[in-house]
Amino acid sequence: MNFENRLRMRYLFPVFLLLSLLCSSQRQKSVDFIKADANITPSFSDKMVKGRATYEFDLVSRMDSIFLDAANMTFERVELNGRKIKYSNSNQRIGIKAPRKLGNHQLSLSYTAKPKQTVYFIDVHDEADQSENVASNSFSPPYSHQVWTQGQGKYTSHWLPSIDDMNDKIEFDFTITADKGYTVISNGRLTDKTMDNGSGKWHFDMNHPMSSYLAAFVIGNFDKKVIQSSSGVPIELYYAPGDSLKMEPTYRYTQELFDFLEEEIGIPYPWQNYKQVPVQDFLYAGMENTSCTVFSNQYVIDSIAFVDKNYVNVNAHELAHQWFGNMVTEVSGKHHWLHEGFATYYAYLAEKEVFGEDHFYWKLYQTAKTLHNLSENEGGEALTDPNANSLTFYEKGAWALAMLREEIGEVAFKKGIKAYLEKYAFRNVTIANFLAEMEKVSGLDLTDYREKWLESEEFPWQEVKAHLKKANKPLKLFFEIKNTVTDTTIMDEQKLALLWENEIPEEFKRQFIFIYGNRIPDSNLSEIIANTPLRIRQAVALTVPKVPKELQSDFESMLTDQSYLTQETVLFKLWDAFPKNRAAYLDQLDGVVGLPNKNVRLLWLTLALLSQDYEPERQKSFYDELNGYTASHFNFEVRQLAFQYLHQIRALNDVSLRNLVQACNHHIWQFKKSSRKLIRKINALQDGKNQLLALREKLSEKERKTLKNVLSP
Ligand SMILES: [Zn+2]
């Protein structure tokens, strides 16, 4: 799912039911794990993790055995209070006999793990530092490595013997070893960095306990810039060395967002420092590991890309989780609203701070419309349903908070949030805990609210609409104009004037063009292109299916608009409509890369290859470049687009086909799925079938197996 520039897949899938079953014996807290010191050495060459974890725990009451989750690990040595002991290993958990003496003990485990998930070893193409967004001539290696982790939904016990249950909060201090030259980033404050046999040992210190799904590390080639919040919290912003010029647009407004959230939430940021790290082929848009957010490098953008795609919302969302989710953590998936609804809502508030009210209400209106449609078609879900989809947890969850604020008033709302966070700091919470605090501060009975907003599957659309109309004047106008336009109305001069001359914000006008664009006469479209800001013109570019002669020069004027989405759209539509001018259009955008998925460059290469008399001496290098982007060290969105274009022009060769076979096992399921689908499509064509047959000889055993598996009915 994709809300404009927000990738939906960023978010985790709540599968916590299972978790609470796993460690139920320890839920009664007969044993309390307090602190972990873990030495971790990941190895890129054999994709293994070697480690030694030392836990301090309190035995509160007598029990037979103590367990830790440990997936597919071998243990070299296990010690209790410094003495070697026996253990059982089920490949899911390691168990030891509990000591007889109550009180404080120390458990040390030396182990090796070969993680099938949770730890990801990635090849990364190193872009040369670009003075501007221009395609580099060398698209082949050098490339470097990244190792990163994703705990939530994937289980930290795949690389660290630990407790997957969110209800056990532990203070984790990590020491991580990596090859010289690489940077290590993990939870907490870097206290020391030492050299050992040519490797770097990085020591991190956390001040407070957290659930194990929030433990994380990243190893890679990074530079950083350190800024500070107004309250003095150090904020480290990481970036690949080649992306120094993208640092500012990528992290734009970070300090504003941070300061705003501290002020709005009413209690200081709970951790000792904050870091953000962009990594390649990340599973979601971002993950709020405690004090160490990891996000997709698809959000690393330049200034031009900012209008079409930016990190601001994800930035604020993951930061809000540092309070909602990390400091106070749900007891189980039934209370997931307390994480995602809150992070989404506070991210919207933070965006309102930098982008203004109209942007805020427009976004809320968009999500309300989606939720309303879903609810009308019997797709509505209760927020207390642990299996609800992300739209429910995130967007309905945000709406539930917006309406709670409306119901009890801003003063009580803020007071309640503060009281709730203070009371449950570094502990686990339920929805009932939260509502009790809100009832206390407001003096209101929230039973009806709970039923309507949290337990009902319906989305209260009428109430929401009334709220929007009351809160935002332009939205009220928008609804009024919408009512005057029927399905058959031609958007003539007079109707357009109504739309253009009042104070409707940009986003609303865009929406009108998306809905009614095909009913606006060309002469008026021409005026719109000439006289409106970039994002409204862009809507025209996206809406017009084929450029008529009358709009040719208007479209040509948009070819150099400062938006990669506009450039991509306009280049294709002009190239398609006016074959005689193809060379001129291509010349204008030669070298432009575009968004992080290289949208402009990949289209440009494809069109250049299709325009056979265009730069004949460069045709081979165009092809090599496009084909080269299918390699595994490019990020998956670039590869996905390159595969599609190459298939469309029937130009996949053995190299790119082999890359496609490899992509069929990619850890990002959407990419894996699209790659598998494309292989089947190719196999359905006679030429493609022959090509795949011939390719089989050149594949490794594993690749052959993959191909067979993909093609088996
Ligand atoms: Zn989230």
C-alpha cells in the first residue's frame, strides 16, 4: 500500500500472540532479567554471528528451569556465576537448571548463530560523491557491505539469546566487532572504540531497559553529522559517504520535529541520545529501535526530490515511537494501538508544525476517506483486534486520538498523556491503563468513546466529516464545491474560476484536477500549466492521457520543472506524442537520475534505446547501464524498475535474467513476488522460454532449483 510518498510496507506486522505464549512460564516473574552485556561479531563472508552474552538476573522465587529464546544456535560454553554448566538446546530455546539460591545471578553464553532472518547481509553500490544529481558513468563495482538487523516481527533471538516476549525489559549494552573502516551503530551511547587484530570493537551503553525487539545494530560505510535538540539531546544523522549533499534535504526539519515532540508530549525524550541510519533494502520505511532508528535509503533524497518524496513523516513517526512503544510498551498485540496509532498521530501533529494546518487536515481527510470506504465495504476492523491490518492500527488509530482530544479537550488530553507516560515509564501497558489516566484527568466516563472508537469495526464517518468541516475552513469549501459538481459537469471557465479564485490550498486543487481533469477544456489546462505552482501543474501532467498538439509547448515547459515525477511523466508523454522531437527531449534530460529509484534515468535509458537513431555510438553503453542496474548491489526498487523496462523492450540478457532468478529469493517479499511473476511471464513467451532453457546451463545448483520452483505449476 502506498499513500502518496508514504510506503505502507514500512511498518511491521503484529504477530505478538505467539510471543506471549512462548515465554509464559517466565511471565509470572519468578525470574527477572535485568541487564545484558553482549559481544557480537557478525561475519559477512559466512553470514554468521558469533557472540558472548552475559545476563544478570534475579531469581525471585524457586523454579526448575530458566529459558532464553535462541533460534538455531550452537553453544560453545554456558556458565552460571562463572562455572560451566549443562544446558538443553531445542533450537528454539536454551534451558538451564535454575540455581537453588534466590537473588542475583550471572549467566554467560558463548554461541554461534547462522540467522535465517533478523540479520541481513547486503551488498551496497557505493555512489561517487555527486556534485549534482547526475548519472555516473561507472555503475559497476566498487561496492561495500552492510549488515543490519530488524527485530520487530523477526525476533532478536535469531542473533542474540534473549527473551522475545515484550514484557521483559532489559538494559542492553552491546560491544560489536566489525572490519576496520566500517562504522558500527547500535542502541545507546558509544563509550569506547578499540582496535583488536585489525578489527574495530565498538562499545555502546544504554541507561534504561527495553524490550528485546528494539535491540539493533548496523554495520556499514557511513559518515555522520551530529546536531542537538534544544534540550541538548545529541542527534546523530548518518549517511553514505557519497551522499553528503543529500544529507540536508533527507534530514530536513529533524531538529524542529524533535523539539516539537518533546514540547507537545510534555516529557523529555527518554533516552540518552538519538541516531538515524539509512540502510539498503530495508524491510519497511523505518524501524524505531530504541535511540537508533533504522530507515530505508529510498528516503535519501536531494532537494529536487523533496517535493515528491521525503523522510519527514517517517522521521517524526519513528521518533514518536521512542515514547510510544519504546518507553511504554504494549503488553500484547491487542494493545498495538498504543504504539502505531500514537506514532502516526504525533507524526501528523509534527508535520502540521512544519507544513501547516491545511496539509495536516488534508492528510487526515484522505485517510478518513479510505477508512470510510473500507468500513462501507465491510472491511472495517476494531482497534483492539490484534490481527487488524496496518491501516487500522495506524490511520484509524490516529483518528481515534484526534477524536479523543476533541472529546476531552486539549488541556486534559495533554495532561493525561503526560501522566500516562510518567506512570508507566519503562514498563508495559494496556489500553485500559491509558484510558484510566485519561478518565482521571478529564473526569469523564470514556466507556462510549471506547466502544465507538476502539471496539467497533465501523468508522464513524459523519462525526469525522463534521469535525473536519469545523476544524478547517478550506476543507469545508472543498466539500461545498464538490457538491456542486455532478458526474457530467464540464469544468468550464465559470466552474474553474470558482475553484481558482478562492483560497483553496494547493492539495485540494490537485485533487480537483485528478478527479475532473479530463473534463477541463485544453485551453484552460494550458492556462493552468502556465499560471499555477509546480504541484498543480504536475497534476495536469499526470492526468492528461495523451498530449494534444495544443498543449505541446506547455508540456515542453514542464520538462525542466524541479520535480523528478514531473520530469519522468512529461518526458514519456512528449516522447510518445511527438516522435520527431524525441532527440531534443532526450538531450534535455540526459544525465538526470531522479528519485532514489532512479525513475528519470531508467526511463530515459529505455526511451534512448527505443529511439534507434539517437546517439548510435552510445547505444551499447545505454544498454549496459540499464542492464547493470539489475545487479544485486543496487537497491531493490532500482532493480525492480530496470527488470520491468528491460522486459518491456524484450532486452533481458543472460546477465539480467540471472539477476532476476536471484531476486526470486530476495528478503523483501514484494520484490520476491514481482520477480517470480516476471519470470513466469517471460516463460509464457516462446522466445522467453527458450532463453530460460538455455540459461539453465549457466546457473548454479541453487539458482536452478529456484527457477524450477518458480516455474513449477
Ligand atoms: Zn510505527
